[in-house]
Amino acid sequence: MSTVKHEYLDGQAWAMAGGSPQHAAIAGNVIGHLRQSLKGKRCRVFTSDLRVRVVETGLGTYPDASVICGDIELDSEDPKRHTAVNPIFLLEVLSPTTADYDAGEKLEHYKRIESLREVLLVSSSERSVTHWQRERGGEWTASTVLARGEVELRSIGCILPLDEIYFDPLEA
């Protein structure tokens, strides 16, 4: 068994490189804030150790964070039963080497997850967050938050200030 995380698509496995200290700090900040905000709710935040599968396209990937509300639904095609298929929220921290893929092709896969309501794309090189939301009619809309703004994560009832995302920043 490989000790390296892989994304899976169309029968191909793609090795995922480890993130920078800045990337890890940002993901940790968001996860910590979400964990505090979700206390007492039927939602749970997961780290990048939880694999998520897009059933419709077959992509198996490890978002930087995910939130699942209610019961976790595990992928029936995963014999180990370690893969979730029903996130309501996903986080990707964008690194210079993965930003185009994460904000492009991977995002398009994510949008096909039936349960998914929000995706947050967080820059690791500047204070900039793109917030994707699925509207009631099913269409996706994006808004960008800069500097000292905040993001309202409606699907999980959480306000996420950029000051929390970028708290105690490391040099990029």
C-alpha cells in the first residue's frame, strides 16, 4: 500500500504532493474555526485525511477540509469504507502549482456532488478567497472576498472572517 495520497480518475492514480507550511497553516485555521462554529450542530468537519469521491465522475480526492451534516455516506465501491460521498462543504487551499487545476477541472467535478452546497477556494499567496455557492435553482455563483472581509457559509450556518483564515500567517 502506498503512503502517498493519490487522486483517482478514469482508472488513473495521480500522486498528490504535500502542501507548504503556509498551505497547512491556512487549512488548520479554517478547520479550527469550523470546528468551533459547528459545536452542537449535526455537522462535522474533516481534515484532508478523509477521501471524497464524486460518484458521477469517479474522481476520488482529498480536499483540504470537508463538512458533512447528518450521517456520513460511505462509498459502496471502497472496500475499506474510508471514502465519503456526501459533503455539504469543501475547502481547497490553492498553491501556485495546483491553483489552476483546483479552481478549474477539480471544481467542475465537485459541482457534480449532489449534496454539495459550498466550495471555498483560499489563496495561499494573498488574502483572497473565492466562495462558490449552489443556489436554490441548482446554478453555482461565485463571489470573491479580499483583505479583511468575511465569508458567510450559509449551508452550515457559519461566518468565516478572513482574519481567521489568515491568522498568524507564515511567509509564503
